[in-house]
Amino acid sequence: MVQPLLSVENLKTFFIKGDVEVHAVDGIDLTIYPKQIVCIVGESGCGKSMTSLSIMGLVPKPHGRVVDGQIWFGGQNLLGMTESQLSTIRGNDISMIFQEPMTSLNPVLTIGDQMTEVLLRHRNISKLQALQKVIEMLEFVGVARAKDIVKEYPHQFSGGMRQRVMIGMAMICEPKLLIADEPTTALDVTIQAQVLDLMKRMRDEFETSVMMITHDLGVVAEIADQVVVMYAGQVVESASADHLFEDPLHPYSQALLKSIPSLDEEKEILYSIPGTVPDSSKYPTGCRFAERCEWTQPSCIEKMPELREVKPGQFARCDLI
Ligand SMILES: Nc1ncnc2c1ncn2[C@@H]1O[C@H](COP(=O)(O)OP(=O)(O)OP(=O)(O)O)[C@@H](O)[C@H]1O
Ligand SMILES: [Mg+2]
């Protein structure tokens, strides 16, 4: 049996300041297998970025902290590691493309210097060998004139090019896991399609698993093997992409799918889910979606449903299905 590459169990990441506890990630489970592309979807504020930052050991200090759970990566619990152990994994075995593009590019260093620095930190090679590898990687991610580009600075690039450079930088050590937080949001559709294509090539050529965070279900349909739907710090549904699009089980997943703009139907008004995500410092006791769900029963408000396997391989957190 194939072993998971990453296995997150009951992860809880809170922000604690005085009496206020923000439950950003509130007990999530997540498994990623080798060469799998897993998309995490959900509305703004439901804990997607905090889940990825928890895996990377980069939860914002001093208030943010992982308070419970385990994160297994290739048989090691990342949460039990020291900062120096983690830093040998970061950028090497696991790397990340951040939601804010400029956070991972240093404006005062050339692209060549930044990328070779990552390689030299993790590999015992010469500067010249590192530079050659950087140029090869830039060519792989579709950057034209890679030999000249290495001497340039991030602000000299267009959005699409910057995104490619960031993917190249994240991939330079050929990580086993690439975490990409909304990598295509700021791009026009043509460039977006090219970036998604590139991620698939990464998986095929380097056997990289990808954890992709997005709120765009079009992106999910294009790229995902497996989908995890998050709502208010929890997983509400987890399924293969085929199952999720064919038969979404959780009312929140159904509502998300209903809100995709459609060209082939005569839908005059675009559906939007009524209400808003509950305040993450005051979650209700029962189902967190109950307030916005069209099927809510009194039992939904009284008791929090468990995430359970409703159909083979398809898990949902709803007692009404
Ligand atoms: N530094 C912080 N201090 C306090 N609360 C925070 C902080 N960063 C995030 N949060 C809270 O944690 C929750 C989860 O945030 P997170 O950034 O993971 O959401 P997200 O799903 O990535 O949203 P988006 O789609 O907008 O990027 C939110 O309620 C947010 O307000
Ligand atoms: Mg985010």
C-alpha cells in the first residue's frame, strides 16, 4: 500500500490574545499521497492559509500557535521538530508559494542570487553549478532569456513572469511537496492556464505532490485529484475531484458549486451563498454552516456533526445526509 507523503491529524492553530481566542484552524485532518494534487477550497477566512503556514512551521508569532494535532511528513512529526530541523526541510523537501507574491522575492537581490542561495543552502555544489541549475529551472518554468533574467531584479518582471520565477524558486530543490497558496489569483486566464499546466508537469517530471489553495473552482476542476472543502476552520467535505463535482454531499459544497458562473445555462443572476462565515473567535456549538444552510434542522444547531465517510472515499460533516 502506498504510504501518505503528508498526514495532518486533528490540527488546531489558534491566535490567542488576552481573552480572545481565534480558532483559525480547528481540528482538521488531511492526507496527501505522492504525486497527488490536492486542492483546499473555501471562502475567505476559513483557515486555508493558516493550515499551510502550520505545515511550514511559519504561524505568525507571537499570538499564533499550533495548540493540538500532528503533522506527519514521510514518517516524521513536523510539530516535534526544532527550528533548525525544520529549516532543513523547508525549501528542500517542502516548499511554498505564498499568497502575497512579493513576500517570497527579495527586491534587492537579483533572481539568480536568490535562487542560487536556496540551492547552496541545501546542496553541496559550487556556485557555478548552482547557477547552471537555476538557469535550467527557469527554462523549465517557461522563462524566456533565462541567462539574462538571472541578472535582473523582481520589480523588472510582469505578474505572470514573477509567478513563474516563484514557482521555479519553490521547485529548485525538487521538493516532495509544493504548497501553493492562491498562485493564480492575480493572473489573467491565459497565464493562469499555463501556470496550472506547469504544476501538472512538476508532478509528472519531479513526482512532486501539490497542495493548492484556491477559492476558484475552475482551477480545482482543471487540476485537482482530491479536494478538501474547508468551512470555518474545519473540513466539511473531502473527496476525489470527480466525486465532488458529480455529487457534492455537504450543503456548503453544493452551495459553492452553485455559485460558479455558467456560460451554457440561462442563469440571469449569479447565485451567492446568503450570510457570512461565523466569527472565528465565537463559533456556535452545532454545525458551523447551520445559520446559512437551507436544510437546517434543530438537531444541527444543538450538536456538531462529525466528519464521516458517507460514500466510499467521500467524507462529509453533515448528519442530514
Ligand atoms: N495574524 C493574525 N491574528 C489574528 N487572527 C488571524 C491572523 N491571521 C489570520 N487570522 C484569522 O484566522 C482565520 C483564518 O485565516 P486564514 O488566513 O487562514 O484564512 P484563508 O482561508 O486563507 O482566507 P483567504 O481566502 O482570505 O486567504 C481568519 O479568521 C483570520 O481572521
Ligand atoms: Mg489565505
